[in-house]
Amino acid sequence: MRILTYNIHKGIGGRDRRYCLQRVLDCLAHESPDIVCLQEVDRGVPRSSRDDQPKLLREAFEAADWLFQLNVHLKVGGYGNLLLSKWPIKRSHQISLRRGLRKARGAQLAVIDTPAGPLHVAHFHLGLSERERHWQVHRLLEHRLFLESADLPTICIGDTNDWRNTLISGPFAKEGFQQATAPSDKFRTFPSWLPVGALDKLYFRGAVEIEHVRVPNTKLSRTASDHRPLVAEFSLAGKSS
């Protein structure tokens, strides 16, 4: 099975600043994931031609199921997190991770009915302050809606903004998670044209077997957004990928 996380930057290229959602769609098609976790997805915003990006993305991906979480409301439209799945979502929740007056952030929880059994996915886009990020992860992992699926194989994935890689030694380690994107210098995703920061990460717990993780280095991945996507191959214990 294959999961991908990608901060698509509203479909705006990192260097040319040109809006072209097709480049993102082509990136996804090239990687052919089963589960897609996207951040900074616009809906009805002038800068992205007022496109309904969640609709365009899920139609192109031919998603069996999907979740959109509108976190940031603008004067016209807004943006947030989008989860797409080739398989049905058995149950889902969306949690606010906003702290005080800081920018609104959120997490999506989904139990996906994969061919190998149920998989709990937590998808998020965390804040810019280290203290804020630790608070957000604690809130997520201790939330009753997250705990409802604590017995399932779990993947936590998304744009962490964790430049110093401190989350794994803090809240994730405390709750028994391992980091698949380590060492960090092998998984740099930002900025896309010359990555120096490993901001997009994957943590896992339970009967998840990570087989391979990579950061695509193609013309599309270097130009479609200001981040590169992160792709992971995995299986559930005792099951093939």
C-alpha cells in the first residue's frame, strides 16, 4: 500500500509563483498512491481562480472516499486539509488544533477500510512555533476521538513544520510512535527546488510495517509547489502491500 503527504501550496509553484493545479494532479498521477494527505488546499479563493480544489482533486484521483477540513477562512473562500482514499472510510472526525489567536490548524482522523484491514490515519498541518506544535500533538494524541481508534494500526502524517525534529523525542515517543522519516537529512522536502528542511513526516504505531519512504525528485516535484511530496510504502503486519 502507498500513502502520500503533500503541502500543495494552493497549486502555486514555489519558484515561478504560477497557479497550475494540473502540475499537482500530474504529480499525484505519477506517484499513484492509495491514500493522499494534502495541505493548503484552496476552495473558492481568487488566487487559485476560485477553483473548488477539493472537488477537482478527488475527481482526478477517483477517490472512493474523502474528507475536506476548511481551516483558514479568507475574505473570499479559504483553505485547509484534504484526505483522499481509494478505499472506504469507515469513520472519521476532524479536530481543531488552533491555539489561542494563532492561525487555525486542524487534524483529520480516518479509519480506512484497506484490503489488509482497518488503518487509522491522522493527517495534520502543524503550526510555526515549536511550543505550539508540541501542544497540538499532545492535544491530538490525547483527544478522545483519537483514543477511540488507539487499538488499530496507526499512521500520523503531514506537514509538521518541525525543523529541529523534536516531536519524535517528545509527544510521539511518549505514546509509542516511531518515525519513518529518519534520519531527517534523507527526507528533506522544503523548499522544493533545493530542500533543506525535512518538514513533512510520517510516524507509525502498532501493526504497521514501513517498507520504503522516499521524497520524489522529478521536474514536477521541484516545481508544482514549494514542498516536495513524501511517499511511503507500507503493509499491515502479516499482510502484503
